[in-house]
Amino acid sequence: MNAPRPQKRLPDEIYMRRRVAAVVILVVVIGLLVWIISALAGGDDNSAEPDNAADTTTSSSSTSEDTSSETSESETEEASTSAETSAKEEPKPSCSLEDLQIEAKLNHAEFAPGQTPVFYMVVHNPTEADCTIDLSKEELRYEVYDLETNQRVWADTDCNPPEDDSEKVFEAGSDTKYQAQWSVTTSQPGQCENRQKAPKGAYFLHTVIGDNASEAITFNLI
């Protein structure tokens, strides 16, 4: 029986080629695995849609809250306006001096030398009741002030009796009108001698009953 012959060793180049081939196959397999994993991961992109939907829902909710807030503010303003209108439409059932609305008016806004300023007082009773005022105690008067210094220049009652000192009834819902003239001279209470001519400049007028005064109205002496 013949003994087996020993196998002949292959050249080193062949072993090297086999190793290179094995490495190439391994790289290819790894590349395929990476591609498959990436493809599977890419399929999860659709999961972003619920996030967008959530964002849309949140935005819609926020818009709804803003609209609700605006509606609530609008309703509050309407309720407030309605309450104010209601209060204006329902006059007080009683009347006192502070309820009277006093307004000052002028015949001109500017007065040249020689022109006589004419002052008007309009007293409005906005209540449902007649208002009886004792004008001998609650003095009715006209007062002129220097606009720059705010100093009182003249009042009709400094040197003359009040225009009306009666027990006056200001009827409910009606206007009562008074009128006075200014000699364009200065005055102080009880100091009626040597009155000086009021200088050119800006002045303002109050018409007053007791401690209830009108809004100031301005005018000029030119």
C-alpha cells in the first residue's frame, strides 16, 4: 500500500489574495448591513407627522384662547359702556349744589382796547328734582385770573352785589342763564378805589356758585 504523498504548499501570493478577498467580502457585508439599517431608520420619518399635528393643535388652541380673551374683553367693555349709559339715562331723584353743572361762556375769544368782555353763566340741573339754592349764602359770581401767574385779577362781587342773591329754584332738567360785563379793570374784595386797567395778555374765566365752579375758559386782551 502506497503512503499518501504530502500536499504541496501553495505560493504565498494565493494566501494573500484569499485574505484580501475575505476582507472585501466583509466590507461589502458591513456596507449592506449599514444600508439596511439606514433604510429602516428612514422609514420612521413619517413619525414626524404626529409632532406637526401636535404643533397645529397647540397653535389652534392658542388662537382659540386669544379669541376667547378678546371676546371676553369686548363683552366687558360693552357691559361697562352699557352701565355708564344706563347711569346717564337715570337721573338722580334728588338735587344739591354739587349736582348742578355750571358752564362759562364768552362773547369773544379776544378783546381789543375799548371792547367790553361779556361773560355768561349757564347752570344746568341734570337731576329729576328741583334744586333750591340760597344764593345769599352760596354766592354766585364771575372770577377772572391771569393765565400766566394764576392770580385772581377780578371778581364781579368785589365791588358790587351778586347778580342774584335770592333763594333760587333751579328746575329739574332745565338751564338757567346769567350774564355779566367786565370793565377790564382789576379789583380785590373791598378795595374798589384806584382800580387799574388790566394789561394785555391771556386770562381765564370761572363762573361759580358757592364752591361749585365751572371749567376754566380762556381769552386774550390784545
